[in-house]
Amino acid sequence: MYIVCVTIFVKPENVPQFIEATYDNATNTRKEPNNIRFDLSQSEDDPTRFFLYEVYNSKEDFTAHQQTEHYLRWKNAVTPWMKEPRVGIKHHALFFGSAKV
């Protein structure tokens, strides 16, 4: 499995629009056949800080996700709303759920 963790800081005035756009992206991503998980979290301490947790079957599946209409719509919408560039860290799963991967 391939995991992508993304931290995003959003301008305060754009938080509601960011959440709406990210719901759209997450909902459509979860329909992709090779997406296992897509979670959106908002920081308790800083409501402008968000965390995306995405899990795919493979790195190639994540790359394919980045070519989808809903991802490109999301990226184009939210980029100007960010206080700073998003930070994505990629991982390979060693233990997921109740079994080794």
C-alpha cells in the first residue's frame, strides 16, 4: 500500500470553501477503485491547519488519482487559498489494520 499524508495551512477567510472543495475531492476519490482511504482532518488547535490522509493500493494508483478531474478541480480551486505550499509526505505501509502488509 502507498500512503500520502498532506498538511495544508489555509487562509482564514477561505476555510469554509476549502472544506467544501476538499469534501468533493475526498468523496470522489473514495469512488476510485484503487483508493483504500481518504480522510480529512482539521486541527483542534489551529482551525486553518488541515491534514489529508490518503491510502492507495500502489504508488501508480496515487499518480493516476492526480490525473482525475476531481483532483485537478480541487488543486486549481484550493491552491490560491493556501497560506503556504502544502507539504505531502509519502509512506509505504508496514502494518495496516490487523495484519502485516
